[in-house]
Amino acid sequence: MSMKPTTTDLEWTELDQRAVDTARVLAMDSVQKVGNGHPGTAMSLAPAAYLLFQKLMRHDPSDADWAGRDRFVLSPGHTSLTLYIQLFMAGYGLELADLKAFRTWDSKTPGHPEHGHTRGVETTTGPLGQGIANAVGMAMAARYERGLFDPEAPQGESPFDHTVWAIVSDGDLEEGISAEASSLAGHQKLGNLIALYDDNHISIEGDTETAFSEDVLKRYEAYGWHVQRIEQAANGDFDVQALYAAFQAAKAETERPSIIAARTIIAWPAPNAQNTEASHGSALGEAEVAATKRVMGFDPEQHFQVEDEVFRHVRKAADRGREAHATWDKQLQKWRESNPERAAEFDRIAAGELPDGWEKAIPVFPAGKDVATRKASGEVLKALGGVLPELWGGSADLAGSNNTTIDPSSSFLPVGNPLPEANPYGRTIHFGIREHAMGSTMNGIALHGNTRVYGGTFLVFSDYMRPAVRLAALMKLPVTYVWTHDSIGLGEDGPTHQPVEHMAALRAIPGLNMVRPADANETAIAWREIMKRHVAKPAPHGLALTRQNVPTYEPNEGVAKGGYVLLEAEGGRPQVILIATGSEVQLAVEARETLQAEGVPTRVVSMPSVEWFEEQDQAYRDGVLLPDVKARVAVEAGVGLTWYRYVGDAGRIVSLEHFGASADYKVLYREFGLTPEAVVEAARESIADAARR
């Protein structure tokens, strides 16, 4: 089945126009009923969204997760009704009652689209710019997926060829994330990505001349995109024939991503509200809604009016979807017969299963040897890469420091790139110095499905990608962040590069699992656990890894529980518990030796992941942190905010409550009081305090 357009002729009937105007009515009525929302853009974009869902996209409303579907991303999530109304019309399970419940408690139509909440919503959007970056990630994933399963097929003839469609707004293109992601897309020559730019010149503060005046298409042309512009029809509405032709031309362009700028009038055709900032984020008002209905030939006394003929017409999208799906199934079956081994791999990966014996590939590190956890992580990644072809990723231009290269001879780069390792289906992604885009494209890759992605940078630069990390947590996406140089232990680069508050800040994101392993073996077990959890309990995971070497201890399966007893007290029940993570576990171990020599039975608890530990039942947690042992010390080279709930009223925290400095890391630890002696002194204070209580 060829993906190339078969015709540039658009059949556009009076019934199609009536359906578009019905979408406008539903947008007005939905916002008017709840009293708040964003009607204007949903009204002006109705023809474009209708063209996509009814005339252009390959999708099946009866199977929203169909692997062969095109993807649609609504980057300006505030105009969620643009999407909801098309999902209702095409038959994805939304009905008029859901539109009437817009933006209300427990409805399927929340204020911004939420992936996993509403069928047919491919990604959660709202923070502007994230959606277009997600679409870039989806387009990247589509290419890698093709490389896994059908790399030899001619362009447009593989069951794994599909298109990623996106609608973007002025706001999306003002946010810096869109520049990062669009630059990456142009560099990667993602010819399967098409974006419609809704150039309506309106923002919350008025005309976009207040803040936005560059030539967007020249910018995108410089990024390496195929660019087009269409003008309004004579009446001020979309010229649907011109838009359809532009979409077809964009689809025929397979060497570059495409952007189509369309000058639109927000809230068209409302006689008084059109082209006003008020229509962006406010209900139009009963009088204006009624006046607009009259303009379009609707009864102003009726609300949520969908005529039977219109309803039957738009629901034919479901029949077309089933037919397209059936055609694709035949194509896939033919591919299966020609590629039985790849078909078996496809089935395994699509089911989220890991191959038999995959865990045997994970290395075990000899105890006693000092190894940086970033180095251990790199060795684990290379081992996993040998057994998990679906695992791919890279770094924001820090691969040599993050140790994130699975295969140095295979880089994910398009045909025509001059580098010798360039391969359009390569394993190693070069995200460039684009941390924010890395986070957001990783989300798009995870949302696309059928691959597993990771991305690396320094922990301090997680700040640059935090909005994408938050959305990954909100969507429960199985992405892995390899964040290295996790403390002042990175040394001479100084306070700009030394994370201090970052662990506490990242732990504050609900649903993000942070893992700060103490040594090489904890790192290996953590990677194994993350791979398992990405199937059983999907969620983003961040690995915080050391630059400096740290001692290696014997492997302990307690890592997978988030916290465990690394060293038990000797000479009786513990009088004090030392809790530590990462490179500070060695400080607790050394402090224990001193305390034990003084006759103080001391337990050392390694807690690489607070989030994993909190998942365990109360009996396990009490078995690790004995409730009757009130003397406790937590030690971590960062802000101590995390640890107050674990040390209690008599406890102490050895932490770093200020920025670092530029010096050798051993000097920094000494000067800032992160030493075994400081832990011993804190333990003595805690024991004394507990005895007084």
C-alpha cells in the first residue's frame, strides 16, 4: 500500500461545510455551558481539524492504539475542543454528553488534552511548545521502528510508514522548546512530520505584535524544513482546497519535515468576537453565540445542535478507519510471511515483553574495586544493548561524560549526513545541546511505542528539561534519564555545574522515580529494575550517577526495594541507623567503623530510591528503619529536604545547604563537612538527643 497521495482533488460538499460549522457550534456551546475555556481557536481551526480527521489521516476510531495509525498532536492544548469535537465526530467514544461536561469534574473532556484519560489523545499538551517537541520524538521513533522491523522496504511501502501530524500556534513557536525541537527535526530530515501553524496573530495580551514579529517560515526554512503558506479564502475563512493541497504537498515531501503557515481569524465567524484576544480564553456570551449561530444558519435557541445527517456523515470516519486497518493488516501479514524472525521480535516488543534470559547480560562488578557509577552505567547499557534492540538513546552532547553510547559505530542520523557512523536507523541519538528538546522528544518516542529510550546530561542540567520531566511523570511514560555528575563530587567545574538542590527538587515531582546508586552493583541492579518497571509499572526514572570513583560493595537485591540494610549492627540491636545514598554511602560505612569501635552497634541503610522504598509495605520499611531506633543520621551531598521524614525529631542530617565551589572533590567534601567524622559526630548527637526524649 503506497503512502503517496493518490489525488490532489478534494471532495468538499455542503455536508462537509455543515459539519465544520457544527464543530464551531459545539465549541461555542461547550465553553458557554461551563462558563470558561477557549472557544476562539477551536472555531477557526475547525476546517483544518476536520480535514485531518475526515479526509487525510490514517486512523481507526475503533482501535486508538493501532500500530499503523498516523499520529496527531494538538500542541496548543488550550484549544482542546479542536480535538475533542473531532474525536466525537469520528467515533472515538466521546459523545455529546462529554462535550456538555467540558472542564468539569471526572469528565472525559478536561481543560487540556490528557493522554491515558481520553481515547484518541496521543499526548498531554498545555504547556506550550511541548506538543510539537513530542511530535518530533514520534517522528524519530517511527523511523527507528522502521529500522528495527522493515529497513529494506522502499519509501512509503512499509507497514511501518506513517505520518505525524501536528497543529502548532504562535505560543508554541515563541517558546524556546519549539526552536530546539524544530532544529533537531530539520537536522534529522524527518520527512514524516507535518505541522500546521495557526497564524492567528492573537495572544492573551492582544495582537502578537506585542512580542512576536520574526518571519517564522524563514526561520523554519533555515532549520531545514519544507515551508508553505496559505492565505484566507475571500470570506475570511480557511481556503480548504488550498489547505488540502498544501497538506498533500507536505506529505509528498519525504526528505524534510514540513510546516504550513495559515493566516486565520480567531473565533471566525463570530460577528463581534472574531479577531479579539477575548475570544481566546473566554466564553463568547449568550448574545454573541446566538448571533454566530444565525450567521452559520443554525437555530440560536438550540444548544449542542448536531443534525442527524451530519452525524451519519462524520461517523463514516469509523468505517473508513476499519477499512484502512484491514488493508494494513493484509500488508502486515505479507510482511510477517517474508520476515518471520522480525515478526516475532515485533510481537515481543509490542507486547512490552523482555527477551528470555536478558538479565544474564547485566554485569556483576567485583567488590573492592573503586568505580564511578557513570562508568558502571555505561557498561550496563552496552550489555543491555546487545540483547534489547529496541533500547536506544543518547545524550545532550555529553555522551563521553554520561557514558550513554551503546554503539559508537551507529548514529541515528539521516541519509546524507557526512559522518561515517551515520545511519538513519542508528542506535545512538545525538540530541545536541538541547536538554529541553531531549526530554520532550523522549516523551514523544515513548508515546509512539515499540521502542525504549534513554537520554543523558549532567544532573544540574535537569533544570533545562524539567517541564518535560514533569509531563513524563504526569503521563507515566517509561523513559530513563541518565543524569551524571550528581554532586559537588564533580569537583573543579564549580558551583554552576554542581547540583545541590536537584535531588530534592526532582523527588518532589509526583510519579518520578529517582535512583541514586551507591556503587557499580547498585547501578546494575537499578538498570535491571528500571527495565522491568517500564513494563509492569510505567513511570519515568532518573539515574543520578557519580563522576568520581566510589567503592564497590557486594550486590544486594534490596536495591530493587529502594532501601535496604547494607551493613548490620554488630554487638546487639542498633543504637543508631545511618541512612545514605550515592557517593555518601561510603561516608556512612566509614562512620560505622568508628562507632562500632566505640561500642555503638550501628546499622547502615543504603537508600538509592526513596520512591521505590515508599512502595514497600509497612513491615518491610519498619524492618529497615526500625521504629524504636530514634537515633538516626541521613547523609547526602545536597539539600537535606528529603530526609526529615526519615530521621525524626531526634535525628540529624549531614547535608549541603549552600552552593559548591571549584576545587578537587576531596577538598570540597572536607571543607564542606561531608566526612565520616561529621557523620560520627551527628550520630553521637542523635543518640544523646534520643536518650533525652
